[in-house]
Amino acid sequence: MKFSQRHKYIFVEVVCFLYILLFVYAAGSKFLDFQNFQTQLGQSPLLSAFAVYVSFGVLLVEIMISILLSIPRLRLPALYLAVGLMTMFTAYIIIILNYSSFIPCSCGGILEKLGWHEHLVFNCVFILLGTVAILLLNHGKRTLRVLLITDIAAIGIMIVLFFTSEDIIAKENPFIRRFDQYAITKMDQTSLQNPSFYLAGSDNGKIYLGNFAAPLQIQVFDTVFKNKKQYTIQLDRDDFPFRSAEVRIKAPYFYLYDGMVPVIYKGKITDWKAGVIYNGNHFFTKAAVIDSNSIAIRGQQKNTGENLMGVLYFNNNISITYNPDILEKQIDGIFDTDGTFEYSYGLKRFVYTYYYRNQYIVTDDKLKVRYRGNTIDTTTKAKLKVIKIKLSGDTKLGAPPYTVNKNTAVFKNLLFVNSSLKGRFESKEVWDQASIIDVYDISKNEYVSSFYIYNIGKSKMKYFLVNDSSLYTISGLVLQRFSLGNTIKKAIRK
């Protein structure tokens, strides 16, 4: 069946009108909710790194094509552009569905009612209509070649954007978070008696809670919080002036230490009896258990009080080895080098994450620096006001610190960082309702993704712990368990 000239004219007119209607509506929806549009692009796994440029570019191109389609003598090139743009959108959806590490939310406006597969069908219909209109206007081999080149170029652009954006976000992130809505799923929660509990460790289907207010009390839950037991640690010596005692679990042993005494106890979780394994003159403010014969500590240099890292060994003779080159002084070497200290048993790596700048340090189990990585925010220098008290000689903070990283957890090759800073294209309302955890692969020195932990009432997450299948948090008086999603599990090195 052949189209008459009148039928061809009507068909092309209708197709052009539909394209104009689509692009004008789409551009108008984006313009009226431009901040949300930029936010969606910023959280896209394909376009995160180019969100600003793409947000303005798509808006301008849609308006430009709509204008060109309304001019009869420019309709042919305008239809090529329209089909090319729809091909790019279609390639975007195909990559999202098949090759992305996670699938973000869909478009806004009326089209937000459509899922990704419905969008794919919708786009294909418009590509088909546009292609037929082009062939009716100018049928021939040259037209087919131009259409083919247009489609290949559109698909190629999306593929290049995908790989380039992935690389930039992973290695040179301009503080654009990639939120993974499937990273975790809330499973269970239970109430705690007071806010002084903290997560002391996990092993063999059990979660261990310590208590700052009662350092010798240990609560043990099964992983789904159905069973709870309470134990009291028995010390072979209890005549020390404890000031900041903490418990850490490294099954089958547990360790109780207070770096201000300083003293370290060791015992078995089968009977909760502990004996002193160290009571020397090396004071410390942080500690991480390596194995049954060694513990890494953060102490202070005697002359300056600056922080430095070391390892205590408990073989036949007690010894300590310090590495003063790990922590890098920016202001005073005390507050500016403060941070969290974690040990990955899977990789045999330490990770020290600064509180007040965007850096973490990865070392081996002998505290030899492997590399210095960066969190995705841009705070390279600690923003602190440090003052020295003349009478006492003490160093104190003269103003509230600008905190970058609040807390951390490590499991195998993944570093989980509870960030304090809002990234680009992020809603302040959500930040008021949740804590954000950024995930990094320390074996690759790459950013992986981010996810939310929502508040319990007005209480934000204070402590968290990660094992092979779950993430545990304490928010106020509530202990929660979240199962890890496939995207996080796949990122964990076996």
C-alpha cells in the first residue's frame, strides 16, 4: 500500500506534532522541577559525573528540536535530531536495565507512572514513528545511511558517557553520591534499656554489645534478636582506676582495654574470665585487635603529644613498634589527625579514617602504609580552630569542629563511612531524616555507592557494624538489623 502525498503530509505533520508535544512537555516538566531533575541525574549510574551539563543540555536540545520541527523547511534535519535523541534515551534505558550496578528511579511528570520497560516501549514507538516520517520525506539509500549513522552515534555517545562517568565517580568523584536503593533492607529491631550500649563485635551468629556505663556487662543477641543473654566479665585484677574501658570481640577471645590506665585484658567468650596481658607505660586512645598476640594502638608522642600509630606484641616478651609517618599533621598533630581505626581480617589491612578531612589510610598488619585514599567530599584540609591554654599548656578546640567523617566500619575489602557532609544534588530534608553511609572498595581504592539509614524518631545512627550478610546499627535506644543487598554482596571479595 502506497501513501498518497496528502497521506504522507498528514502523517509527517502528526509525527512532528507528537514530537513537539513530547519535547515541550518534557522540557517544561524538567524546568518546573529543575532541582529534582538535576538530583535524579546526579544519582544516575550513567550520568552522575555530568549531571550539571546534561541537565542544561537536554533542556536546551528538547526546546531547540521543538522549534525546528515547527519550521517546515527544517523538519527533515529536526526529525533526524529527534530520532537521535530518542535513540540516546533508549540506549540509556537499556544500559540501566542490563549493565548498571543498580536501577535508580524513573522520570518525572506524567511519565513517572511508567516503569523502565514501559519507557523502553514508549521510546521505541517514537523512534519508529520518526523513522517512518523521515523515509516519507526523503526516501533513499542516503537517508538510510544517515539514519544508521545517527543511531550509531547516539548509542555510542551513551556508551562513552556510561564508562566515563563510572570511572570518574569511582576514582575522581566530584562529591556526587550514587545512592543504591537496594543496598540494604531493614529486617529486625529490638529495644535497649539505656543509650550507653555500643557494638563490641559479631561472630558465629551472635552480636555482642558493650556498655560504657557498666564496662563489665556484655549483652549477646542472636542475629534476629529472638534470644538475648547477659554476662558479667570477671577480671583477675580490678584495682585499676578505669576511665574509658571498652570491650572488643575477636572470637574465641574478647579483649577489655583502657588506654588511660593503660591496661589490656584478654579472655575467652566461653566463660567471660579475663586476665591482664598488658599493664605498661604506653598510653593509647584507640585500639584494634589484630590477633591473639598483637593489638594496634594509637598513642601520643611524649614531647609533642601528637598522635602516632604503633603495634603492641604479646609473644614471649611484650614489645611495641611505632610508625610516626602514618598520620600527617596539618595544624597541631592532635585534633587534626583524630579519626577512626578499623582492621579488616579478610585483607589483613588497617584503615584509619580522619574525622576532619577527606582521607583514609590503608596499611598492612605491620602498619606499613599501602596507600592514602580519599572520601568523595572535597575537604582536603581540616577546618579546626585550635587554641593553647597558657596556664596549663593544654591544647583545646576553640570552636565546634567541621566534621567530615563521623564513624566507620570495615568488612573484608569494603569500608563503610558515616559521612557528615551533604553532597551535590542532595536534599536537605532527607539529610535531616537519615544518616548517610558511603561505601568504598579499599582493594581498588574506589567509591562504590551510598545508602540511607533513617532516624529512629529524632535519634540518628550512632554506631554500626557490618558482617558477611548484615549491617547492625544503634540509634538512640534501638538496635536494628539490615540485610545486605546483592549490590553490596557482589562488591565483597570472596
